[in-house]
Amino acid sequence: MMRAHLLAVSILFVVLALQSTPVRADINSEMATLVLLGGESVQARRSKDGACACPRIYDPVCGTDLSTYANRCMLDCQAEEMAARSIELRVLRRGACDEPIEEPIEDLLEE
């Protein structure tokens, strides 16, 4: 099983080196799945022990709680925890909360 993980991680590094679009690896005890992040919505993944597993990719998003999350997956994990307390957390915009807004306001409203 350890060999399978090493092989999966090796494949991931090769793909990351060749790929210009960020990828996410979801590795469990049996297989690795690569998911292109592109413009798609990213859902948080949970490991078998229930821990949230997110990629180590810095693609910051600003949440409606005005906190900056390293990526959409990290925000989704926090949103799941907050939803259990009946608090809604969504993406306010791409980029860190303290960065100036560079997108036209119409683009923000369409998301």
C-alpha cells in the first residue's frame, strides 16, 4: 500500500511539473485522483478519519467572514464546520481579503 502512495505522489509531481493548470490530489488508501481546478467549483474532501484534506496550493479566496483562505477547499472545510452551527460561509471574492479588487464588479455579481 505504501508503494501505491509513493507511486501516486510521484505521478502527481510529474503532472504538476507539466501542467499549467493547478491540480488537486485526493489520496486515500487505495488510489489517487487528480482533479483539475480550472474555473470549476472545488468541493472539500474528507479523509477516512473525517479530517478535511485540501491541496497545498495557494490560490487565495476571501470569505464572507472577511477571512482569507489559502484556497477554495480550505474555505469549504471551514464552511462545513460553520454550517453545523447554522452559520453560512461563502466566497466573497477571489484573492486575499486585504488585496485591492481588480475585477469588474459585474464579474463578482455573476458568481
